[in-house]
Amino acid sequence: MTNSTKIRLDFRKRLGGFTLEINCTLEAKVSAFLGPSGSGKSTLLNCISGTLAPDDGEIVFGEEILYASAARINLPPEKRRFGYVFQEGYLFPHLTVAQNIRYGQPKPRKSSAAIDVLEIAEFLQRYPRELSGGQRQRVAIARALAMEPRMLLMDEPLASLDSALKERIIPYLHHIKDTFDIPILYITHAFSEAMALADEAFLIANGTIIANGEPHRLLTAPTAMPIAQLTGVENTLFLPVTASDKARGLTLLEIGDQSLAIPYTDIEIGDIAPVAVRAEDIIISLEPDLSISARNILKGTIQYLDVKSEYTWLSILVEWHHLAVKVTHAARKQLRLQEGSEVYCVIKASAINLLWD
């Protein structure tokens, strides 16, 4: 992103007992803000778009001041020229797809590019009621792009779609990212969307940014307890350190009568190490296969088995700790897993992340 499209945010907004306080600079092509409901994501987007005025601070797009409390500057939304895509799309039901796209500020060249990229030419004469949810969202995105925005704001655009439709829409969002030379601010609570689309992710909780960085590293390898909680890491353990070997790059933790190897840490022997591991990073085996490279093979018993539409969730008791494990239906059937089965949890040391307060 060039300096002309860099976005600097330094503002506060109070709504009742809630305060949003943001201080960051967006420099990536696609910046994602992630957080649970009520964390301030939509309020942030509304302040940037101009539909909601902050209480104080500044919002600067490139060299242009959009909002500055000290200078009493607050550009209205139409002068900011940002495209906005909502969760529901909000198409006009009495207009055709073509009329929806041209509504407001028709730009034939940009309309054509958006129509081509989003592959909606065959829908142009249809009405919104004749489209699927995914098709309606593609039309809503095309309408936003047809207005030649300087920036595209997307407020949970896939939240109302099922997982199958989301998978079909994401490639179109990649095409937009590659085709249109504008920054995108993407609001979501789905970490899979951020990892698929964003160049930089910001985690927001209780109105403040608690972490930011490259999405895959930030979301799959949390380094602080609040981040682990926010990103939905299923397993957090608090285990005593029993040994450390800096030369080998390993530290051993005690888990009952078994040991758990993690990347080296200088936590003192006898002190507690807080660690996290994701459910999908645990492999289930019926035998303790010592030939594999993973250092951790923990014996446990399946206490609970929950078959969902896409995966099977297991709750495995290892000593007195419960581990959540996610396996495919094929693995469940092949291993004949059931409640009471004795299994081995295979975990690579590199998949275990040390947490800090």
C-alpha cells in the first residue's frame, strides 16, 4: 500500500458504558479486524465510514484528514468515497441486479470490471428475490466497487452464509484483492476468513486492539492468554516445568505421570508454564508409535464423542486434564473411536505455544 492509501486511526468513541479506543496504522492491502460480538468492530467501521463521529482524535486517509476533533473536521460519508458492504447486502428489492449496481453513481467501466470479476453477468436482469444468498452478496460487492471507492469497507460480508457458500465466495474476494487497486478493511469474527484473505490482522476486545500481525502466525500460534481466548484455542494447560535443555531447544512439563515437551523456555524448574494447543494439532493413534517425529505421545481415554456435520469432536482425559481434539469422520470410523476407547494423543512440540499474561 502506498502512502496515499495508508490509513491512520487514533480516536475514541463512547457509547453508553462502552468505549472504543483505537490507535493503529493500516498499511496492508487487506486489513482484518477480528473480535467477538460487542468488541467494537462495527463501531470502528462506522467511524471510518463517517456514519458515526468519534468523540475525539483523528482519522487520516493518506494525507487527507477525514476527522480531527481539534480542527473540527468531520467529512461526511459521501466525501470520504468509501465503498461499504454490509452483512445482509441490502439490495433494493424492486430493482434488477443491473439497476442495483448502477444505483447512485453509475460508472460503466468500473461496473463492467466488477461484473466480470464477480461473474454476475447472467444475473443482471434478475431481481434480488431470484438470487441465492451468495449471489446477492456478490451483487452488493459489485455495487460498492462500481462507485469507484478509494477504500472498500466490508462488515462481516459472509456472516449470513453457510460454510459451503462461504467457500464459494472467498475466491471472488481474492479476485477483487488482485484486480482493484484499493485497500480493503475487512471486519469478521471468523478467523478462517482472515487467514484466507488478510495481509494483516488486528484482534480487538472490549474496545481496544490487543494484538496485530501476520494473520496465520497471530491466529494459529497465540503468545498471550487473551489472544488464545479470543482466537478460540481449545486447550490451555498450566503445567509445572520439570527439565529444560537449551542446547536441544526443549523444555519438559509434567502432566501427571507423563511428560509434555515444548519449545525451550527459561521458566524456572518447578514453576508453572501456561501453554496452548489447538484441537486440530492433536493426532489420535491407537498405538504409541515411537517411529514418528512428534515428541509427545500422551496416553488417554475418550470421555465424550460429539459428531458434528463437518468434524467429530473428542474430549480425551489425559491424567486429570481434558483435551479437546478434532478429527475427521473418516478417522473416527477408521479407528473405530467411541467413548471409553483408550487412545494416544500425538502432539508436535512446535504446535504447543507458551502463553504470557
